[in-house]
Amino acid sequence: MTNSDLKLFVEFLLNKNYTIHSPVRKNGKIVIREITDSRKFSLIKERPLYSFKNFLLPDKKTLFSTTSDENKNGNDQKLIRKQVLFGITVFDLRAVSLLSQIFEKDPYFQDIISMTLFIGQSPIPEENSFYEKYEENILEHFKFDIFIESRGDQKDFRIFTGSKHGQKMLNEFGYDDFEHIEYAGAVPEEGLSDFHKKLKEKTKLSYGSKIWKDLGKKCLGCDKCTIVCPTCFCFKIYDENNIFNDSIARVRQWDSCFNSEFSEIAGGTKFLKTMEDRIYNWYSHKFVRIPDEYNLPGCVGCGRCADVCPAGINIKDEIFKIMKFKAKKPIAKMSKFKSKTLKKPRTKKLIYEKPI
Amino acid sequence: MRNQYKTYPLIITNIESQNALVKVFTLMPEDRKNIKCATDEKKIIKCWVPGQFISISIPGFGEAPFAICSSPNPCNEFQICVQKKGGLTSKFFSMSVGDEIDFRGPYGNGFPISKLSKRNLLLIAGGLGLAPLRPLIQIIANHAAEFGKVQLFGGSREEKMMLFKNEYGAWRKNIELNLTLDIPNENWNGSTGLVTALFDKIPISKNAIAIICGPPVMFPAVIKKIKKKGMAEKNIYLLLERRMHCGVGICQHCVLVNGKYVCKDGPVFNYAELKDSPGAI
Ligand code: SF4
Ligand code: SF4
Ligand code: FES
């Protein structure tokens, strides 16, 4: 498919009444905007600063409302529109896979997903992104409908489909030069990669170490990283009173674990007291809790958090530090050994380290 | 798909004032089917396990978790103990019998009932912490033969803050009640001082299981004390309080350093589960 074919495909989707969201260049920045004119469309290959997160998990969502009866029991189907996320990169597709697991039992999220057509693309590497090498075989673990692959400055994109819906769309459009990739579930057979297994253990082990003390001093708690992160999903639920139409709504809104009242209970006690507590909680959610709970990495390596951090914290460097972390030998515990075992010195085995 | 945030109506059937700041509300679901049932093996308990909590909401004032403070027999209604603290609880205080509110739940894991049978028990409550223990106390009162010696150590600030005062007589039949006040008045002939001080005066039974409910500040001191008196760490259970929004292990508000969610994995934890989790207690 060429760029001009893509324009025609956009036109085709617009005629099918899809709302199309896609990255566009605006004042030198890449932002996601609604595409209403197919002639102006061109596929932007850089990743937008903000992810597609809020098109799936809106920053604020009404759960129930007293304004209408049908709305009292959940989603108002009529309000959800068919949408296309056009040009969503593998980073964000990976994040969508994760969110789909986390919100598996959430009707609000699932209703939106069911109305969304995912058109993915391979990204070009960004300065701050990491550990995502794009290879064809990762696609089988992503839920997408259509995938546009381009390597280098090749002009004719290869097209893959990942769902029946994607195939149907392309067939109707009159394009059949695509390969189909069968979805093999979000979690690869081998589970977490060795890298992420190690990162998990090291993150746990390094609790209370200098890494976190330093980060605690550096971090301003501004919550910018949690807003741009495609996998951050913490939320709060509260009631909103609208005095103008005398209605009450229970809403779910993004929250950030960096907010000081995040862990506060009635009476004022906080459990994430210091910035060190909060930033450790943030990293350990991504590197420990999510891998433990879902067998998937909690960070997709997009590097957005590093782009926005006013304190200059770069997650790539921090991961490097965590991976290098070595626990100090628990010397204090040595004295607990019975002297008997120490009497006879063990013969030392020489272990030659493999050259790296 | 079942909506996990959907709430169900409850009717307030009784309101009993404990003191100026605390009221006990009796609540009846409009439809009994709306309470998710949890049943333990011994069938002493139906519908909910003491220690579980319920999410209560009043439209316009939001949701909050409350410990169920009544025994699950009968289970067509239940009680919660409300202390006037914020917007939702203040609204609660202005409500009357017959008014409707909403709930979802119950949530979490309660006390390990099957592990408690035939055992000596040491129940330790600080302030409002007596509320989640009350269903257990009521079960003990009705099934005394199922348990060993039961001691209750309770601390309150002042006499007028003591909860469930008119039930102590009934409890005493099967339970050794040891109560203390921080600030005693002239009529008080019980102990004074913090609940920790009680342990210096009253011996605790051997091989007991301890259950501690109370404000976060109370835990470290009490644990230190009872460990000194010979309590094994593996026999200590605690009920934790955290900020909660979803109640089902997703929103992250209630998480502990060890990755456990108070809403889903707790609120009752064995002490051993929390030792590796700094800040949990
Ligand atoms: S933590 Fe940073 S690098 Fe990882 S997914 Fe979130 S924004 Fe991207
Ligand atoms: S963007 Fe940087 S300074 Fe702000 S909360 Fe995140 S890590 Fe801390
Ligand atoms: S209350 Fe949401 S995770 Fe526990």
C-alpha cells in the first residue's frame, strides 16, 4: 500500500462513519487529532507525546448518572462511537494488550474496545525509547485489526491483518495483498522475558537502596509521567453534582500515585508518605506488580515519561541502575551461623566467569 | 457483562447512636440476592465473613468502605458503624429510618474462621476497631463451644467513646473483657492508659491466636508487646485500613509495598505476610 492508497482508505473509513484519530504534526509537535479530511492525511511515523490511552480509557468517564434511566446501570451504548486509532505504534499496541487484561471485566473499557478499529504501524526508534525491537513475530501477541509495516524509507507498505474485522474492511476497500497473523494471546508462551524477570527481582531487592533515595530527592511529584504513560491507569471514583441540571454522576477519573492524597484515609494518615515511597511505588507497579499479576511487563519502553520529566529523570537510565543493583552481603547475619559449621573451612571452588 | 461498580439499594431500618460521633446503622438490601455470598466450610457463617467490608454510597456524596459490624446470622440485614468524619459520613448522620442508600460488596477476606476453631483467642481493639470484631464476638457468644478461651483487650479514649457498651454484659458470659480508657472519668473503675499497658497487668492465654483491629498507630506497639509476652508471629492477624476506590484490586489506592491489595487480598492479613512490606503496619 502506498501513501496515496492510505488516503483512499481513510476516505473509505470516513464514509463508513468512523471517527478517525491519528498522529498529526502541529507546531512542530506530534499530537493525536481527529482526521476529517482524507486529502490532508499522511502517516506520521514518530510517536505522539500523548498516547492513545484516553481514547480507550477516557480521563474522565461517567459510570452512572441520574439524568437518564438507561444510564443508571452503566454505559450508554448510544454515546460510544465507532472509532479508528490510525497509526498506533507497537509501544501503544503493547500497552493496549496490557490494559485489555487489566480491564478484562470492565464493561466500560470493553464496550469502547469493541467499537474500536486498531490500525497499527511500526515505529521509528526515538531517542528515549528502549527495549522494543520491532520484529514481525511480536505482532501475534497484539490485538490489532490492520498493521502497516514500513522499513527504512520504503514507499510501499506491507500490510498485515490481525482480525476478521480488519480483513473485512480491507476486502470491502478492495485491497487483498495482505498477510494474516493469528492472535496468539497477550502473553507469549515463554512468559516474561529473562530481562523482565531479572528487572522484577532487582526492583524488589533494591527497595530502600540509594537508587530510590536519589530518585526521591530528584522527583518533584508533578505527575506528568503518569499522564503521558500509556500503561498508567490508576483511577479514583467520586460523585459529581451538576447544579445546572440537578443531576448526580458517579465518575471515574485518572488519578496519579504521585498525588499526595492518593493513599490518604479519613483522619489524614497517608501510607505513601515520601516522594521516595511514591516513586518506588510507581516503578514497582510497572516492574513488579504488573508482571506478577498479568505476566506482562508494565512498561512498554516508549520513553514518554523521560520526555516530559521536568526533573530530568530518564527511566532508561534508572532501569540500567536497577539491573546493576547488587544487595550488600548481609554481614550481620553471618554471626548467627553456628561455629561448628565454620570450624572446617570449605574448599573453595574456583568459578571462572564467562567472558561477556 | 456484569458491571462491578453497579450498586444496589439498601433501606435504613434502624439507627442507634453510640455517642456524639458514632452511630450504628442497620441496613436491609431491597433484594437479598444482591449480597454476594461467602460461606465457610463449617457453615457457622453464611453470607459474609466477619472482617469483610462493604462499599456504601449515597448519590452525590460518593462511596466509602465500611466494615460490617454485625454477625451474618441473620443475613437479610447487616450493620455498619459510622463515625462522622467527612462529607459522606456527615450526610449519613442526617438520614433517617426508611431512607435509601446504595451498596456493593461485600469485599475482601475476613478473619480466618476455620483456623480459629477450638483455639484460644486474643482479640485486641482500639477505638473504632471494635466494630469489625463485633461479628466475630457475636459468633463466639453463640458458639462458645467452638472456641477456646477468648480474651478481648479494648482501648478507647474516653468512656463516652466506648462502643457497644450495652452488649458487654452478654459478651462477658463467654469472653474475658479487659477494657481501658486513655482519659478515665471519676466513675470508671476499669484500667487506664493505652491498650498496650493492659498486657502488663493481665496475662494472655497460651497458644492463642491474636487478632488486632484499630488505628494504624496502634499496631507496632501492640505487636511488640504481645510478642514479648510469647505470642508467635504466625498467630497474629491484623485488619488494615487503606484508602479504597474500586474494591476489586485495580485502582491501586490500597496497595502495600509487597504488592498485596488491602481490598482484595486483605483487609485481614497474617503478620508474616506483612513483615516484608515496610509501612504496612
Ligand atoms: S513508564 Fe515511561 S517508558 Fe514505560 S511505558 Fe510508561 S511512559 Fe513509556
Ligand atoms: S515527571 Fe518526573 S518529576 Fe514529575 S512525577 Fe514523574 S518522575 Fe517525578
Ligand atoms: S481499592 Fe482499588 S485496588 Fe484496592
